[in-house]
Amino acid sequence: MTYTAMVKRDEIKNIQIPDTIAGTTFWVSITPMTEAEADEMEFKSLKGIAGRELTLDDVRMERLCL
């Protein structure tokens, strides 16, 4: 089940919204997740040295090169 709310930028202080995103009001969707899903999301949000998301292949290649 997903919950959706309309919030203003100053009401969502713990969500890091880049300053480059214009606007002061946003739709926020909240979906409960398991610990395993949270770990997967955390992994997918990792950034490489190039400033882009890392793919699983990127991580495998890095491990093979070391």
C-alpha cells in the first residue's frame, strides 16, 4: 500500500531535495518496505567517483580489478 501527500519544501527537511529542483510544493509517496528492500535501495543509491549510480556490473568490475 502506498500513501501520497502534498507537502511544502520546508515540511520535508529530512528528505534531501537538490537545490536544482525548482518548486516549493511536492507530491511525496510513502511505501513501507522490508529491511532487504531498504538495503537494495541503499545500494542502488550509491554514487561512483564519476558521480553516477553504480550498477552491479560496476561493483563486480571494481572487485575483479583489485
